[in-house]
Amino acid sequence: MNSGKHKFTLFIFLIILFPVYADNPVYLNYPKIKTLNNSDALFRQIISDITLSYRSSFKGMIPLSIYRYSPQSNDTLFSIASRFNIPYESISTLNRISSIHEFDPRKELLIPNQPILFIPEIPVSDIEFILVSRNMRSIQSDNDFSIHKANGARERFIYIKNEKFNSTERAFFFSSTFFRFPVERGRITSHYGHRISPISGERHFHPGIDIAAPEGTPILAAARGTVIVNGYNEVYGNYIIIQHPGSYYTLYGHLKRSFVILNKQVNTGTIIGEVGSTGQSTGPHLHFEVRKSGGRTENPLNLFNRNE
């Protein structure tokens, strides 16, 4: 399925991509906290605000302010939330982190100065749709807030103070699964791991799974993300690579047709192409891979939202 030359090329591609992604600031117009200790004046200020926001006599009196913070190598979502003394939900909903798997320690975070649940005006993930549905009445309130990005875009939220996830939302956030199955009613014909290649007849490592389906069957994005490759090579034929939050990448190979636009975002379940048999293929199927930054592959069956 995959030649050593192509593996090396993709590995180098992802290595090169890493610093570009990590060094690209998303937010510029919010004060930046450099260290999480009292030597940082901004850290002292946000801790003072958060402390007051928990006191009944000050509830509702603290203006909402947003700060920036770049996680350090040993930071986690929960250690950061603990250091600021706010719920992890306040950080995850403001930064639109819809799963614990999506926390990326390379990516700058926005930190609110109060324990708040942020509900987006335009939901894109499962947990955001649940939040919108549960808080439909609250969305009509005057607690609206917009985040301004470095590229000039805005994200509008409704916020609810002193609110956390309910049990359903927590279950979605902490789910051990991440991706949806990319072909409806497809059948897995080749698994992840060592196998005899149907092309060369030699034993090799198969870095993904093959899903057989009739030619022209819609292929769905396994998770929301950005299309970073939309091209062709002799191994994968027509193929797509999508970059996801949390340093994950998915690859879709042997497509008959592609429907995506390079550098555009797709949502979970978006139809991105059709099953085909282009490249090194013995019949209509989708070759599907999951990779982490650096090119390391993972078994997709460990990450799906349903059992196959």
C-alpha cells in the first residue's frame, strides 16, 4: 500500500509543518501572561479577579477580561486550570477544545478572568451542539462576547457565569474515542499492521486500514480540521490529508474524486470525496490513516467513535 519512499516524504512533510503551525499566533490583542507565578503582574491580576469572582458579594461585578498564555512543555489542560483556579470547562469552551484529545500544548490559549461557560454562536463540534441545545434560553441573554483573531476574524459567544459541563457533556469531552468512521456501511478488508502486500506480494507494514465500498461511495471527514494536502501520487492515487486539533492528521487515499479545497476547514462528517481505485489499488476502497505530528501512525480502530 505504501512505499518506503512515500513514508519518508510524508514524514519530512509533517516535520516541516510543525514549526509553522506552532509559531503562528492566533490572537494578538489580549495581554499575555508569561509565567504562572506571582512575579508576573498579569498573573497576579487575573488571580485576583478570579478570587473575587467566587465571592458572593462580588459575583456579577467583575468585568469579563481575557488573557493569553502559551503552555509550557509540562503543562496540561488540567494543570493550567488548577493554577488559575478556574474550571477546565472555562478554558476548553473559550478555546473551542471539544475533547481532551484536542488539547495541544503548542497552541496559545485564551484564559478568562472568571469561571464561565462559553457557548459559541455557530457550533461545529458535537459537544458545542449539545451546549447550544441545553442552553437555548441562555443564548437569548445579553451576555454576548466576541473573540478577535489576528487574521481579523471574530468568534461570537454567549457566556454563562459559574457554570460547568453536565454529565452528558463531560462524557463527550472525556470520551476515549475521537474520530468517526469515514465511510458509511464500508467494510474493513485490511487492518493496521504487518501484512502481505496485495500489490507486491511481500510482507510490509500497513500504516492504515482499507475500507471496501462501491466506487462513488461518499467519504466523510473523520473529524473537523483543515485540508493541508489535496493531490495525487503513484501510491495513494487521489488523496487528501486533513490536519486536526491535538496534533492529529488523517489521510484518505485512492479517491475517485475529491470535493475539498486546500487550506479550507471541514467539519466532522463533511463529504470530502468518493471511494475509488486510483494509485496502487486492486479495487474500489478507501485507504485511511491516522498520524501524529512527526509522521508516527496510530491504529484508527483505537480512535473511532463506533466499534467495527
